Amino acid sequence: MSRLRSCMMFVAVLVLLASGACQAKHDLEYVAEHLPEVAMDNRYATLPLWGAAFGATPAWGGALQGAYSRTQVGSLAIDGPLLAAALQRTLSDDWSLSAFGFYDRLALTGSREARPLQTLFAPSTPLQRPVDAEFTGLDGTARNFGAGAAVAWRRDGGWLRAHRWIAGVLWQRVELHNYEFNYRILAGSQAGTTGRIDFDADYAHVAPFLGLEVPRDFGNWTLTAHALLAYPLPRRGVAGHITGPGFDIAGDTERADNGKHFGDPSVTLGLNVQYRPAHLSVDLGSLLSQALIEPVTHPGVDRNLLVSITWAY
């Protein structure tokens, strides 16, 4: 009985610690980094790679993909349409090549947000940090665009039965413009101090990726489970710029010896439901998995919505 009681107390302590961690409010710099990173993951989850060219297809084929993405942290959000197109060349029953491009134009919005102010990109500001502050005025844009190529290899047999391996590489550019806030310090000796902080930056990455899809046919319907690992390179420091009474400082976390944080490895899971006579598919798996995975891999994210539809031709 004493062992059972000890185990119950241990579990209770873990629950309390976990709930305390969940309730802790992340600073603005931390969540400002995670918003566009989740949008990058949503793009990886909706790359037009899956199902359109599996099995016996014409020599040439392709896909048009449209999606809507919205990620929210408190009152802060990044949302908008994701568009992509792909063209594929079937080389044999087992091999195919594809090329694709994508363009995502997202809005960065927010109302009043109370969070700690931290500036790891500029550790020498005269402000005491971290310090509780109020942030307002976010009205920016985020663009994520790029192109890539992939090779796919079909296999039959084994415990997976029919499946395809997909490997490739993409180039992308993430542009954050007007990603800025008015701040007002709420606590301490500098309470009432005001200024502006922004995270405007352009980040370019080359991302190799590896994926696996497993399709199953049910009459006119095909269900395609898929997984993708993408690794954007190089990882970069988070850039920022802050102004206040008597100072104007810009920098990034890499140059400040506070690490390279922007551009995380990404694992996405999906399940495309395709109605073959119409060549239309909806990725119900990514709708569920991105909603569940992103708040875990990017702490501080409250909600993540991703709806994706693909038309194969």
C-alpha cells in the first residue's frame, strides 16, 4: 500500500508541475518566433506530393492544392491562404519525378496582449528584462514562397504492401514585414515606459525532405496515409529591433550568442481522402495532426487549424 501511495504522490507532483508549465506565460519574443514557424510546418504538411501520381498514371500529371492555415497564441494570430501546384513525370511503374511551387500570403494580427518582454536578440538594452508588458498594434504580413523537386519510388509487398517513398529538396523564403508592436512596461521601476519592438526579417532555407505514403482503395475512394520529415537549413538566429527612451537597438540571437532558433525540423502526418472520379482529395489527417502536434512541438501555441484540398489532373 505504501508503494501505491508513493506512486500516486509522484504522479500528482508530475501533474502539478506539468500544469504549472502549461500555465506559465511565454515571453513575446518566444511566441513571435513560433507563429511563423508553425506556418512553415503547415506548408510542409500540405506540399502537393501525395497520391496524385501513385500507381498507373499517364506519363504526365499534376495537382493544384489550396489550403487555409490559422495559428493563434493568445490574441496573436497568423492566418491566410496557402497555394501550390505540382507537375509530375512518370518514368516507369516504379519511378516518377515531380516539381512544385508554392506561395502562402498570411496576415499577422493581434489586439492587446500582456506578456513578459524579453530581447535575447539584444541583451544590452537599458530595460530590465524579462518584465511584464502590454503589446498592441500588430498588423503585419508573412509570405512563404518557394519551389522544389522530388523523386518517388513505388514498392509492393512486405508488411506495408503497396507504398511509395518520396525524397526531395525545396528552397523557400519567409518574409516577415510590419511584424511590430507598441509596448508599455507594466511592472517594476520602469513601469509606464513605452516604445516599439519588431521582428521584421527575411529568412531563406533549403529543406531536404523524406516522405512515405501508403494508399488503400475502397471502391471509388482512396485513403492515403502519409508522413514527411523536412529539415530547413541553415537554422538562423531570430532577428529583432527595439526602441525606447534614448535607445534604438537591432540584432539577432545568433550574433548575441543566444542561439539559432528559427527554422525547426518538421514531422507532419496526414491522411488524404480522395474521391477518384472527381480527382479531389481532402487531407483530414493533417487537419487533426497539426492541431494536436504543433501546440506540443511549439509551446505557447493555443490553436492551429489547417484545411487542405487537392485536385489532381
